[in-house]
Amino acid sequence: RRLSFEQLRDAALAATGDGSEVIALTLKDKAGAPLSGLALTGLLRRPTHQGMDQPLDWRERAGGNYVAEVLLPARGNWDLEVSASDRRNPPFEMKARLWFE
């Protein structure tokens, strides 16, 4: 089971029905199969401003699809840091700069 950096580039900001927003991320192995049951931790950092960083509380919504609720005080560049673990192997660390409009 191997994760790749490319998967973080596909992270998307999506509106929910109640007016909040989530970052959605789908994790797959190298064969394209969804990776379910992972424990994710993360942080969303604002590289240009202090005091806007947000810890992310991930939950699995469906097979390999994970979401974390966010409240973005500003759009633009954000650094997403995610650690994924299956609790048997060392965590896989992923980082990516994302642009949210």
C-alpha cells in the first residue's frame, strides 16, 4: 500500500449543505484502489500570514474519501500537510501548496 504526493494536489475545497466547507481528499494505492481505514492527521497553514493555521480533523466519508471541515478566513495559497497511517507502518507524510478561490 503506497501513497503518493500527487494525491494531495487533487485535494478540493467543497461547500456542504449547512454553509460550512470541507477539504476532500481521496487516497488510493498505486493500483488505483481506495485506501480505507487510515488514520489521518493534518494542518492547513497560511504561508503569507501568521495566526491563520488550522489543525484538521479528518474523517472517512466513504471508501478512501476523507474530509476535514475548515473555516478559511481568506482565499489564496495554503499549505496542506497530511500524515496518513494504517497503524502498522510508519506514517506517510504528504505536503502540498494549494490555491483556494
